[in-house]
Amino acid sequence: MKPIFIAFTLLFAIQISAQQKAWPNELITTPVKSNYQKTSTYAEVMSYIEALQRRSDLLHLEYMATSKEGKKIPVVVIANPRVTSPEEAKKSGKPVMYIQGNIHSGEVEGKEIVQQLMRDILLGDKKHLLDNQILIFAPIYNTDSNDKMKQGRRPSQEDSPVEVGIRANSQGLDLNRDGIKMEAFETNGLIQNVLNKWNPEMLVDLHTTNGTWHGYGITYAPSYHYAGEKAPYDFTWDVLLPEVTEKIDKNYKVKIGPYGYYSTRQGWPPTSIYTYNHHPRYIVNQMGLRNKVGILSEAFAHDRLYERMNGTYGFVAEILEFTHKNGEEMAAINAKAEKDAIDNVLNNAGKVKKGVRFKMVALEKKIANYRTYDYIPYTNKEGKKSYIRSGKIIDVPNVANLSKFDATISTTLPRGYYLPKSMKPIVDHLRKQGIKVTELKKRKKVTGAVFMIDELKNATRKFEGHNMATVTGKYVSKTSTFKKGDFWVDMAQPLTNLAFYTLEPQSDDGLVSWNFFDAYLKEQGVNTKPVEYPVFKSYPTK
């Protein structure tokens, strides 16, 4: 009887344990309740957060911004013990990590798994993730467009879920193209009230691909920015992502690989993949200019929603397991990158050059085995060779990975920049980004260089509401006097790389690109004569 009694006791204990892990209805997400046919509305996400608040004292809720349509954008800070301010976070000594979902409202799995992760960290089996770090989650970044649901919006997702929201925000802007110009309510909130305020060591941005038939559940990219310090990128690419790739395969049965596209127009099998560009308009890339880690997550669009959720959940969970173990090291690497950037200004301003325009090239190391659906050659109606996808996944050896960026134009790193007080709107924008700008208290004579613009060109087609601008010209040496009330950007500051890339006139994604100087330059007659760019580049005095 004794063995039977023990077996019964164990079975009873297992049943009790299972019952304890059962979630109440209000902590089951909308996709699960609907058999993965529906995605959460804004009201459902807010109700879910409120349900967590009632059950845990480790959650602090605040809002990064209010959208155009009046919806508050929630930011959930989770820490043990509870943290309610950046000052408390800093005092704790724990690094801060930030995870963001729903930047594009049709790409829904990020929004859904962030809710599940918050639940599992606060109330489930992932409480240990709070031992060594503070976690910040923004589950529904694009609040307004989330609820504008309709079937067929993203054909590559094949109506899984049936209806989703729209990509742009309620201003008609793509929130993942707004990192420099900051025209969206959401971007202003993210940069000022999350990145500048909480200063996270890492940002993970959750997306879904647009349809390439690779063979991965998730593809990833680090922060691409070669005007920034390289150490955070190297750590992400060489250490973090390889470990996470191994762990998600083991623990979640999901194959992941580098983000990239290919085209069968180049033949089959592919010999190379190419990534998206390096511009810091993309918030993940901007993290590189902020001396931090940025990670892009792209779920495979053609998977069912439950598969995309499993992959995205596993990817984020394994990243947080990694930061749980290595967060202090990451923070130290980021801090050294910041120091190195400042030291470079102090020691090398006027001597070294940094890139401002870049081209995409291949990494030195090829992808040993690139996982993809196979394509079958056939002759189309026009009698030409074409390809049609099969249902078979294959490994293609030795595929080049075009995800490196080499400078095509470089310019000298200054000790700082001077701007006349008439450029106050530019100064206000720099300050919103977190760049420190001071006002001169007295006249100052300085030596350096000005960029003489020979030509201003605007693109004929609009992009994100802008006819993007480029200028040609050259720097010429000059001595100038600036008055009380003018402005000085000291480049020996934490966001020195962002300031450099934003203010340089030849930058391929700076303020000139986004038309911030168009009106001034045209008033000065740039189309009829050379015009001086109104940002003076200061070099150290010898």
C-alpha cells in the first residue's frame, strides 16, 4: 500500500501545482482566448496591465506620451523591489532593459508576448529575471492605429490573426522612420520619456517581416551604426546573439538567424542576403549612436500567429535570461563606449575623420548554412526561366551577408559646434534628443570651419512627408565671433556621436536630410550662389 500511497500523493501534488499555475481569465491574452483569430485592442491591453497591477506590488505604470487621438501610451516598469523613478533605478545599481512591441500595428505578436512575459515575470516562473535587472515594457507603442483593424492588411501574414491594425500612426507617419525628425507624438515620448529618462542599456524592438521565404522563425539584427562606437555592436553580434540562437533552439524549438532579404531575380540558390539600411531614423540603429545595445526582432510573417508568438516570446525570454546573467558586463561595455567617444573628442578633435555617408557591403565572414525555403525553376508563359517556391526547407552554404556599412564620405571630428541664436528651433530639437546645448554668456571668437553649400537638392518624391535633401559643397577654414545668446554644442558629452551625425551637413540621415535647414538656405539664395551652412565647426586651438 505504501508505494500506491506515495504515487497518489505525488499525483495530487502535481495536480495542485498545475492548479496553482492556472491563470485567471483576465490574465489570458486575447489571441489565446480566440484560438489565435484575434489580437488585443488597446482597451484589452490596458485591462491586462491593470489586472497585473492588482496582483503585484513590483509593477510601476507610467505613460511615455499621449497619442494624437488621446490614448495614453503605457510604460510598465518591473523591478524587485519596486522602482518608480530613474533615480531609484540608478541607486539600485541594476541595469535597465527596454522591450517594445507594436511599433507597426499590423505586426501584433510583440504586443501579445510582452503581456505574457510581464505576467510570467511578475507571477510565474520567470521571477528570477528581476534579480539583477530592471525591465521596462511598452506593449502597445502605436496605440491609435492598433484598433483600426481590418482583414487583409498584411497579405504575407495570411489572415493570422484575421484582422489587424494599420502600419502608420494617426499622423500618417511610420514610427520606425521617425527617430531623427521626431515628428510623431510617440517618438517624442519614447526618446524623451524612455531613452533619455530611464537610459536603458538595451532596446529590443519587436516586428514581423514583410514576407521573404527564409526558413527562420525569427530573424534578428543588431544596431547598425558605424558613426557610433563599435563595442556594443561587437558584443551583441559576437556574444549575445550566438548564445540566444543556441538557447531558443534548445528551449523553444525555434530556428533563428540574421535578418536579410534575397531575390530570385538574381538566380537560385541565393549567394547573398542584404539587410535594411544603417540610418538612425530606425530606433534600433539610433541606439548605436547612444552607445547602447539595440536588437531588431522580426518574426516570420508566413507562420501562424501562435508560431510567431512562440518564437518572439522565446527570443525575448532568452535575451532577458542573457541580460540577467550578463547585464552588468553590458552596462560596463556601454559605459566604456561612452567614455571612448568623449575621449576621442578630447584627444583627437580636429585630427580624425568619421563617416557621415555609408554604403552596404558584405561582412568578412559568410553564413555557413543559410536556412530558406527552396525554389523550383520553371519556364513561364513568356518562355523565360523563373522560380516558384516549394514546401521544402534547405540549407544554402556560404551565403554572403550584406550587413556591414563602409563610409563613402567622411569629415573631421570637431571639438564642438556653434549656432547663432536664430537657429533656436534646431537647438530645441537637439535638446529633445537629449543632446546638451549651452547658451553663450558673452562674446567668443573661435577658429574652425564652415561648410559652403554649392547646391541643395530635394528628392522629387516625398518620403514620410518630406522631399529629402542633400547638399554639396566643401568646408573652408574660418574665424568667427559668436555673441551672447548664441549656442554651443560641446562634443565632449555622452551623445557626441548622435550630435555629430545629426548636425553634419553631408550626413545621410541628419537634420539637413530631413529639411530642417531648407527654408533658411533658400532664403539665403542657395540656388543662385554658395551659402554658408549656419552651424560652425570648432576645432581645438593649437
